[in-house]
Amino acid sequence: TSPGITNESRIPIFTSIAAGGVVEGLTLKGTFTNNSNLTTSPLCDVNRGVIKDCRTSSSSSFTLSSSNSASGIAGICVTNEGTITGCSHNGTLTCSNGTAGGICLNNRGTITGCFMETPGRIAAKWMGGIAYRNYRTVRSSYFSASMTGVNGIFGGIVYRNDQNVQNCMLYSPSQIKSGKSLGGVVYVNYATVD
């Protein structure tokens, strides 16, 4: 369990998780701030192994923020080339001039049973509730919001899908309004959503 991270130098807990590596049951609490011009996340940059049942704290909202226009931020990892299962981001996310993903930015592996829940507004120039861009598979995941506003262009599960999104859902008890435009599950789709 991490008590909280303020990141001034783009340093997550793991730079990479190698093939065969497993990170399981980790809970992050507090804030994570990226003031660099690079993409980052609080847990890892690149996952080639397994990330299982990791989360940002559900008991106290976890704050992700990035202030640089060239940067991006994600709840669990920047690039997934392995497996992420049962993970979640609970809290706010701000990357006003960059890209953002609730779980990861670029998914080149498999994401299963993950979710993002946010109690307030989210802000990113381009954002996916689970992944910004999906090159492989996102399944059985959801985005839940109790907010009424999204700054930027937003896909409920994935901003851009290039392969497969299965059995995913956007849920909100109130109307979601976007300052620009949004897609309920996928904003730009080039492949399969079922």
C-alpha cells in the first residue's frame, strides 16, 4: 500500500513489469501529480506481465493530475502488453491538455474486469474511461460517473478502438455532458464492439 505519491520526475512504483512478473493486490492512496512533459501513471509505465486486483483507493478519492500539454496520464499503467484484471481507478483525473485513460493509455494486451469510478468532473483533451487507445482486447469493464461534465473528447470505455471491445458499459445516474463530443462506449471505432 502506498500512502500517496507526488511525482515531480515521472517515477511510478514500477518502471516496467516483465513477462512472467505478477503485481497483485496493491492499493494506492493520495495524489499523483505529473509535472513532466511525458506520459506516466502511479503504478507502472509498461506492463508485460500480470497486474491483478490493484486499485487506487476507494475509501478516499485518489487524485491523478498532469499539467503539461505534451503529457498523458493513466490510473494503472501507461502501456499494457500483458494482462490487467480486476483493477480500478477510484477518483478524479485531470490532464487538461493531454491524453488520459482510467486504467491505461495504450492497451496492446488484455484488460478484463476493470473499472473507473469518478465522483466529479474529468478533464483531458482526449480520454477513454478504461483505455485511451485499444490495440487488442478490453472486456467486461465499465466506467461509472456521478458527474455532469467532461472537458474534452471522451469515449466511455475507449477513445479509439483498433481491435476488440466486449461486454463493456458506461454507467451514469445523471446526464453526462461534454464540452466537445463523446461516445458512450467508443469514440472512434475501427474494429469490433460487441
